[in-house]
Amino acid sequence: MSLKLDDFSYELPEYKIAKHPPKERGNSKLLVFNKGEIQHHKFSSITEQLSKGSTLVFNNTKVIPARIILHKDTGARIEIFLLQPITPSRTHEEVMVSESICSWKCMIGNAKRWKQGTSLENKALNLKATRTGADEVTFEWKGMTFSDLLTEIGKMPLPPYIHREVEQEDKDRYQTVYSKIDGAVAAPTAGLHFTDSIINELNAKGIHSKHVTLHVSAGTFQPIKTNDIVEHPMHNEQVWIEKDTIASLLASSKTIAVGTTSMRTLESLYWYGVRLQNKKEDFYIKKEDAYEMEAIEKTIALQNVLDYMEKHQLNRIGGQTEIFIYPGYNFKMCDGLITNFHMPNSTLVLLIAAFVGESWRKIYQEALDNDYKFLSYGDSSLILP
């Protein structure tokens, strides 16, 4: 299949991009696309748009203050952007509670001024950062966990298209109210609209809430540079799913993903069940797997995962996914999606186009014509194909 990048472009004026969150969570606009028909609502009415018995799946990753600014003795400013942990573990949770040393794959700003093998220090925090590779930094410190260290020294990593410095409100508003597991360097922004009261209303109506974890990486902002989009090198991200969540998905009449990250996690879970069917136990979903492996029934795939967890006495399962969802993909897990509006020519627009076909253009044009705000701090949509 050959899909051309130009087919997934649209004009997004700068003034349509939200630079700040709405004054109150839940006050954003909500575009509802239901079987081809479009209606406009406030996000606070989301409970009215969903049917009893549905299961909403939230991504409970928590954004870490992943930008670290250090200075050389000469005064040169070096910015370190944490991407993925390397040691003592590739698991975010283990690295965040380490208390003396860890290393990360990083993006390094002003890298030419920082030679490999040399160190930078923050003496007030007993921190030494050594550049141990072209994109690898080892941190050594004392007296606190790495999570606490980041709280002291790190800055919230706002998306590059917001074009402003981090402000005090971002520390709270660039997190979901249900964020729990440290590890993301970008927020699962579809969830930023939810409040505790909205979630309580959903549960009171009999709409179930379940959580998965996908630690959003900086790759989510990586532009597609290949004209044939299938050739795009997809980033990988760490995922975790609880056993009781999988059991609930088996019983659910309708599954609604809250955000593209939850959708990627759910679809990856299905393909892991297919891998287990093929006697492959490692949880690593390659970008081509969803197009090359033979599909099986959803219930069989999920039961495969539950059986594996039971056999190995696991309460949760984790792995890596680089699943690439573009038009032609056959969704296995998700009946609906709550999501913001995404950049043109992005992997996320491709995912929307895969979910609703050519109607993605109708949805986006309707949002543009009705003064919706776009991207991370922008308005929301509920898509029910």
C-alpha cells in the first residue's frame, strides 16, 4: 500500500493553536461525530453522549519535568531532554525511585559545547551529569530519589508548537487529574478535559473507567518526512496493562479510548495476544506486525494474555510498542475515541483517518469553521464511527 503524505494535510492557522489551557477543565468545546453526523457541545456534557455499559480507557501516565538546564563553568547553557531510561532499568518506575545513579537516552541542546566524557554539575543538589555517549547522559546525585531530583531541577516539557516558556499553571494543567505513573515526556492530552466530578458522573451512569499506561515519548511530535508514509520510522513507547483491566475489556459491550495513546495501547494489547497465539512471549509490537500477522478473534487474543499472566502469576503485563496505525488498519479493540485535534501530516491524523476514513476531513473542517482550538491545550472530539 502506498499512502502519500500530502493526502493528510490541511491548513492550520497559528491562531487556531491553543497556547494556554481553558480557565477551567471541562469547559472546552466537544465535537461529537456519531455515524457521520456532527453535533457541537461542551465537554462537560460528555456523560450525556455515552451509553450505559461503555468502558472508558484512560492513560494514567504522568508527565515528568523532563527538561534539565545545566551550565558549564564558561556559562554555556546546556539543555538535557530526557527521552528513555537506560540504567539501572529501562522501566520508568524503577528509574524514578533510584537514589544515586541512572542513565538516560536524551536530546541535548547546545551539544557541540559539551564533549563526551565530561561532566556538568549542580552543586546545590549534589548532581553530576556526565555525557557518556552521543545521546546518553549518566546522572549521579545524593539524598533523594530521581523523581524528587526532577521536581527540584526539571521543567515541564511543553510541546514545541506552543512557543512559550513554561508557566506556573502548566505544572498542574499539563497533567490529567488521574495521572499516576511517572514516565511521560508529553501529556495524553485527550484526558486534560476530565475533572473528578465528570468522572464521578460517568461512573454514576454506569460508564466504567479503566486505566492503562503508555509513557508518551517525544516521538509523538516527530514529523513524517517520507512522502510514502508507510516508510516513516515509527517511535516505540513503553506500555503497561493491569490484569483486571483486561478482564473488564473482555466483558465490555463498548470500549472508548480516551486519547490516541490509550487506543495505541489497546490495539497493541490485542496484537500481543496474537503473538502469544504464535508462541511468541516477548511483548514488543513492531510497526509492521498489525499488517503482517494473521488476525484472530478479540476474545481469544485477550484470553491468551490472561492465560499467560495466570501462568506466570502476573497482575500486570508490560512491553514496548511501535504500532503504526494508518488508513487500511482494521481496528480490533476500540469502538470510539475521545481526542483533541492534531497537527497536519502527523501520525495522529493518520490514526484518525484510519478510524473514520475520509470523514476525518469533514471533522477537521467543521472544527476549523466553528472556532475550535487545536492541539494539546485545545478542544476535544468524541468520534463514534
